Amino acid sequence: MGSDSEAEKSHQKEKDKKKTQALAPIAKPLAGKKLCKRTLKLVRRAAEHKCLKRGVKEVVKSIRRGQKGMQSTTGTNPIPVQVPMVGVCVIAGNISPIDVITHVPILCEESDIPYVYVPSKEDLANAGATKRPTCCVLVSTKPAKGQLSPEEQEKLKSDYDQVAAEVSELASSLF
């Protein structure tokens, strides 16, 4: 019995080693094990509540639209207003070719959206409740449609705030 758990541990270590070898050179700031686990938990919770944008195309569109949001003051005459985009961008670090996602961190920095890399696109897809590997996701605190109950909203917001603070701290220590 003891040898089975040791074999499983060595297999897991081998898997982790392969993940780190396949990382892109631009994958900075890279989440550590604890932050990665916490971030994927946030992605999983956001996917359950439909507060998630998946894929490069959707993420880029959300970032750009969040920057140039439209808000109506009277209800009939829309006036362009800067609407802050609330979200954390989670990018997979083992994307090939890397050119697919190189522009996403730049957009995030321009929009003041915290972003972090995780080692595996497969883990990101599993957390985001999709079968296909996912390059990046954008986690927001408000669902695309409908409302969340107050306790669910508070739980998601607290997880979001915790991850956003750690990501910002990690990014500030890097630059």
C-alpha cells in the first residue's frame, strides 16, 4: 500500500515537471502552487455562476468593451462614459504558439486589470468547466445575465478580492 502512494507521488512530481518545462518564456507573473490552486478555485466558482469569459477572442472583446462602455443617464440618450472593467485575467503558460496570447497582458496592463499565468491550459479548462484546453479566461464578479443571491455574490467577491490582491502583490514584486 505504501508503494502505491509513493508511485502516485512520483508520477505527480513527473507531471508537474513536464508542466514547468512546457512553459512559455513570457509567462510572468507565474502563480505559485498555492496561488494557482486558489486562482483555479476562483475560476471554478465563477464558471458555476456564469461570471467567466473563456478564450482569447471573448477576453479581448470584454477588455476592450469594458474600457469603452456605454452608460445611459436618461434612458434614451446613451452617453459614452469610462466604465471600469472588474476582473482578473488568468492566462495559461503552456500555449503554443505563444503569439496567440502575447497581446493579452498588454491589454490588461492598459486597462489596469490584474493578470496571472497558470502552468497548464488543461487545468484552466477543467476549472472553467470546458472540455477543450483554454488559453485564457477573464473572471468578473457580476454574471453576464441575471443576478446572484447576496451570499453567493459576497462569497465570489471575497474570493475575487483575495486572488486580485495576491496577483497584484506578485506583479508588483516582479516589476
